[in-house]
Amino acid sequence: MRSTFATVPFYRARWALDGRTAPVLVPGRTGGRAEGASAASVARGHLVDLVPLAGGAAELDPTRGLGAALTFSIGLSPGDIVALLDADAPHPPADLPAGVRGCLLRADDLGGTATTELADAIRRGQRVVAVGSDKELALLGAALPDGVAPLLTRVPHRAADQLDGGPFGVLHDATLGYLGALAGCGRWHLDERSVHVRPTQSGLAFTLLRQHSPRLVDILVPGSDRVDVGRCPRHGTPVLVAAEARGADQ
């Protein structure tokens, strides 16, 4: 946090105005309803100011964290193919484990060579993991041959206010990327190695711990006012729970 305050123009300006050197309240300051956090829409509108003074990328990567989320949720093995259905993604997922290939599909162009190659891979016994919205996954399934479609592993991505019981799922935000996944215990786990979360009156504020630029610190995720942070009784690690259910899972 000290590094961010010292080197990133966006936070230097916002936090200094509140008399802060970290995204926490100080005596006598309110920080507004978000308690000092920044809305994701505000961050997206100031990407250039989120670049550290030493330089760096000014583009968001909505595919960030997908490899870790899938590894935690369903496990990935060499030879697997991850097909990402995301019209806003600028490139295929780049953080997949060694030996796992990623590709990017568009829901409005599923009758081409890429879909045929996925079908051939499934016939060869390779596992194809498709990630996207429910509608996009259904479109891909319909584009595959009847004997192949049931063998497709479908992992829907969910926003913070869309969490369900699975059996599979990954937590996604268009600004921050992939933040966690549904585990076998039936709870939505956060990727605590790369994501920090704190509650505010307006929702959950997320910080990416391993992204150099653009620096995303204390960002309010849309829909997170309907969930809270709890702790998994089986694994002892942070999970998202419905706000009214937090006490039951702690």
C-alpha cells in the first residue's frame, strides 16, 4: 500500500485529499459511503492514472487469474484445452498451467474451424473446458456434434451477485478478472494468494496483490453489496457468502 501511494497518480491524488496513506479511514474522515474505496467504473475511466510512475501497461486483462481459478475448482492437466467465451477478452488466457492450451472463442462465430478443432480434440480423448456465461456455453454446446457436446466440461463465470451451487463456477469481474472459484465443498473461495478483500458499507473492495500495472487497489466490485466475506469451515480460507448467511459460515 505504501508503494501504491508513493508511485501511482490515481491513489496519490485520491488518498492525499482524504489525508490518508493507505485505503483505510483515518480519525475524523468518512471516505464517503465506500469508506475510501473506488468504484470499478471510476477505475476503468482512469487507467492511465493507474500506471505507476515508472511505467507499465494501461490495459485491463479480464482473463487474469483464470488459470488459478480453474486449477482450484476442477484441476487442470497437461493436454487439456481451455476455451474462453468472452467478447471483451483481448486475448486467450495467458496464465494457464504448463501443457494446458487456451483459445478464445466468440459466441457469434462458433461454426468455424476453432469449434471443429475442439470437437476433434474431444474425440481424441482430450478434455475441453469451456468458460463463459450460461448463454455462451449453451451456444457452444449446440454448435458441437450431438455425440461430442455432452463431453464438454462447462464452467460458467459468475458475477458477485450471481453465485449459485454449481457444480462448477468461477468468480469473474470485467475490471479485475477472475477472483476465485466454487470448490468441491460447495463454497465460493477467493484466490487469497493474489486477491485481498475488505468489506465496506457499499460492498466488497478488492485489491490485486500481484498486478504491477494498471495497479488495482481497493476497487468496489459491482454486485458485491449482496455478499460478504466468511471463512470456510472445512478449509479455513476466505469465501464469499450471501450477506445474511455470513454468521452461519463463520
